[in-house]
Amino acid sequence: MDKATNYQEIIDEIFSSIKAEENNGQVAQYIPELAKIDPNKFGIYLQTINNEGFSAGDWNAKFSIQSISKVLGLSLAYKILGDKIWERVGVEPTGNPFNSLIQLETDQGIPRNPLINGGAMVICDMLFSHLNNPLPDFLDFVKQIGKNDKINYSEAIAKSEKSVGYRNIALCNFIKSFGNLENNPEEVLNFYFNMCSLEMTCQELAQTFLFLADDNFRTNEDKRILSMSQAKRINAIMQTCGFYDESGEFSFKVGLPGKSGVGGGILALHPDKYCIAVWSPKLNQKGNSYRGMKFLERFTTKTESSIF
């Protein structure tokens, strides 16, 4: 049986079974605006590289993609600067929380990878140095790869994160103290908080990440975003570092490159096949969507579509 023809049936079946089970975890309480989200929201959207879409639940509701946006920032920096970015940020998993100060001290201000908070701030610093109008230019890039003019920042969420972002402020200043930031930490943080505030639906998120799944992807202007080698490397970083200190567990159980966000979203992709976005706001103890992790584990098992 060709599994590709069966996606909708499989998604519906897993969605229904998980919906009937207990919804454990809790929404991200430490960001006031995220704490207001309905904890029972649950959506899935799968987009194939052949432009087929399959969905369930709240797939068309906007949510804050949070740290998933770090992959988009990384992609733009890689596109502009090439391998020079690896002089200032590493590619190793951490095994520590995403906002660890201890590890930064040990590593002399070079963040272990670009998907933890410190690493994303260094990437934001690079973008701030090289973009004429950093926030509008980054948003234009996201709209271009998503082929969607409706994507935008959430001013309310960016302000909310800034109001309680003491640890991120400490991280950013700490990196500056090691000489690994070129710009004013306040400007870098403003860019970072806005980047994390990007709002998308599951459909928009899955479509925006197709450039990392489809070797033949082109923008509406017929432009390639990254070389195949660059896309491969970003997928590798998502595979090993995309879920904080639960990345090994995700790789073991799901077997796809992916990235989570504390807004409850997870984006995963199967190179040359599909992108899938899952959203459920309640997070497990590691900060990843409880239902999202469960859904993707069952989905790759049922479709036999792990990359391994």
C-alpha cells in the first residue's frame, strides 16, 4: 500500500485517539501572553512536496511559533554569511536547558548551537549587522519562503516576552561580555523577542519550511533559498538540537529533523517527502508540546516514515 495516499486517514485516526486521552502538561506560564492560550487547542497540518495538504483540528488557528523561528533566522544568516557563522556558534547538542548560563561560561561565550537561546541571539546579532532594516527585512524573508504575505510579528507577545525576559537579558549581556556580540544587547534582544513572536497557523508553518524538505523548492521569484549542502546541515542541527535537552528522545522516538517552540508548536520534516506542523499548547517538563510529541511519535511509526 502506498502510505502517501493514506495520510488523511492516519492523521484523523491518531488525532482522535490522542484527543480522547488525558491532556497532560501546562501552557508556558512564564510568558503572560502565552499563559492566556486555550490549553485544549490541537491542530495538525501536513504539506507534501507535491503540494498536497492534510489536516485535523485547529490547523487554521494562528499561534506564536516562538523558538521554531530560530531555524528561519539561522537559514537567513547562513544564506548571507555562509560558513563564517560557525566561527561564532557551535553545532553540538547541549544536554542542558536552553537558557543555561553555566554552559556559556564554560564555552567562553560561544553558544553550543544556534537553536538554544544564546545561539539564536548570536545569529540575531549577525542579522542585525547585515540587514538594512532588520525586522522588516527578516519578515520579508519569511514571507518569501512561505509564499505568504499574511505572516507577521505579534507586538503583544514580543512586549510580553520582553517584560519578563530577565534571563534572556542576562544571557545576551553575558555573551557581549565575552566579545561575541557586535551590537548593543538591547537592540539584539528586541530583534530576538520579535522574531520569536512570529505567528502562523499549522498550514503556514508547514508550508514555510518546505524549502528545507524539497530539493527543488523555489520562491515565487524562482530563487533557491539555500544550497543542498546548507539545507542538509540545518536539518542535521534540527535533528540533534531541535528539542533542547529532549532532542535525543525526539530523534529516538520520532526520527525526523524538527524544532519545537514554547507556544506549543512543533515543526518536523521528512526530506524529499513532507513537512508536518503540530500545535498543542500544553508543554511537558522539557518545554515541548505534550500532545505534539505523542502525535509525531505515533505518526512516524504508523507511516513508517522516519529518516532512519
